[in-house]
Amino acid sequence: VRAAVVAGLAQTHDQTLGALVRPLVRDANAEVRAQAATALGRLGDRSAIAALSALTQDSEPVPVRVAAAAALAQLGEASGDALLRTLFEGKDPGARQAAAFVLCERGEPRAVAMLQKLAELPGLSDEQALSLLGRLAQSGDTAARERLLARLQSAGREVKLLVAARLAQLGDTQGLERLRAMTSEPGPQQLPAARLLAPIEPTASLPLLRRVARDAGATAPARLVALDGLVHSSEPEDLRIVQPLLAAGVDASLRRAAALAALGILTRQPSALSEQGLAWARLAAGDQDWALRASAALVLGDSATAQASSLLARLARDSDPRVRRSAVQALGQRTDREALLALRAGIDDDDGKVRTEALRALITVAQALQRMGAADLIREVSG
């Protein structure tokens, strides 16, 4: 779930979300650390350079080191490029291939040659072949793109769907047209096609995804696929679809998928934080997963309601310091009495980073109140 949250945040390309992602580079789960590194690179968060550098140490698994090196390189750090080349030239086959995937995207001739050689190996699974050909086509390899186009004509329906999606991601017209067609053709591939089309062309896929997500008679797996696609929506009305799935008594997997869909919508369209958005935030604020609680704080920062202040004040007392840091950062955007009191309490937090964030936020709010002529409120809270 945490990995899904991070991937979703990265897709927004909103640099303000870096504060939520940065704590995840210390997560116990290696997949989450790798996703966090990738997200920070995509978000362009240069304040994360030190944390990313720590992930390049030998003690980290190869996927984490490669993701961190790629992120550093994306941020313009020479150390990232240097590590990718070191791994590519090393003796570990897994590390060499992982580094080659990153370097190939930049057109590194030796990395391209390595992946071309791997793509010719007999016995590759469809997934392996498509991964290699897709990356080579992305680097400008015309022959690889032609091989993908050939598979688009000759492969079975399941593989054809994956080929169409990969080509569409590369901006290929034939792939996009085929993916659109599969989205409109009734059958077992229609819903997966709509899900794959969602990040590329949301308006074409959302009608089907909405219909399945709200259909209580649809199977749980089908509704999960639909909700996963709604993550890419920026339409406020889609919050009305996921809201009933946030209620107690709903299957836990559906509730979690609905929460992630709501997070995706709200991070793309903060103005959608109405009653439906607050319903999601209330659920996420009480979730067992700290990443969702921290996400709730991020979203609530964009709401001017008193209810949002109360929820943020509660999150500022959370048991996890990462959630408390997110909460005090969000409270720094507010000028009401409850927010000031919560920030004042944050200065005495057990966690040093929470104290630092609370002090920084309190100074920002105090300056805003001074400009507003509300010095009495500052004195009241301080006293």
C-alpha cells in the first residue's frame, strides 16, 4: 500500500509533495524505499539529495541503489551517474541489467547493446520481452519499436493488450488506437484496457471505470481494477463514487483502494476537498497505515474548514513522528486558533524533526497574522 501511495504521488509531479515522500526513504520495506527514491527524482526534490545518497550504500539492495542513483542523476548530481556506470561495469548480472535499463533510457550505447543482446535470448517470457523491447524503443531503437508493432498484430489478446499499452506510453498512434478500441469492445480485456488507458487518456477510460467502481454487483477484483484506474482522475465528482466504499463494513481491500483513489483525485484537484474529500480524510486519518495518515494531513492542508483544523490537530498528536511532521507542515498553512495551539504543542514534541517543523510553521503563521493585524491571537497562544 505504501508503495502504491508513493507511486501515485510521483505521478502528480507536484514538488510540494516531496515533504510527504521524503520520510519513506527510511521505510523498512525495500520496495517502498525504491519507489520513494524514484518519486523524489520525478518530483525534482533537491532537498532530498542527502537522503537519496544514503540509499546508494552497499548495504542497500540493488533495486534501491539503482533507483536512488537514477533519482540523483535526474536531479543533476554527478554521483548518480557515476554509481550507475559503476554498477553497469561490475560483475553482478542483476545490478548490470538494472543499471542498463536506466542508462539505456538516456541512449548510452553500451547499455543499449546489452539490452539488445538480452532481447534476442531464446525462452524469454512475454513480460520479459516486452520490458526489454519497450525500453529499447523508448531509447529510439527503431527495430525494437517495429518488433512491438509486429506483436501488436500477431500476439494473443492478453499480450496484445500489454503491447498496445506500452506503445501508447511511447506515443505510438497505432498502440493508442488499439488500446482505445479494446476499451470500447465488451469482453474480458475491456476493463484492463481502460485501466491501462487511464494515465494516458483519462477522459476515454473514466466512463467504464466509474460504472464498474459504483456497481455493487461487480466482482471485487473488477472493482479493484476500476478504483485503481480512478486514481488518475482529476474530476471532483468521482469522489462521490468512492465515498460509499469508505464506510465501515466494506471489504478492507475495497476500502483501501477507494482511499487511494480519493488521494489521487485530491492531489490532482485540491479544490475538490468538499464533504466527500473530508470523508476520505477522516477515514485515512484513522487508518493503521502511517502513509495514509500522512496523506490525509497533506490533503487537509488545502481545506479552510474548521473540521480540517481539528483533524490536523489530532494528526499532530499521532504516534508516528512522520505523520506528526506532515501534520505540522499542513498546519503551517493555517491561521486559526486551533492550528496555532497545535503548533505551539509541537514545539515540545519528543521528535527533533517535528519540533523543527513546528517552529518553522509557527514562525510562518505568526508572520502572516502580523500582516493581518491579528497580533492579539499570537499573544493569546504564546501566553
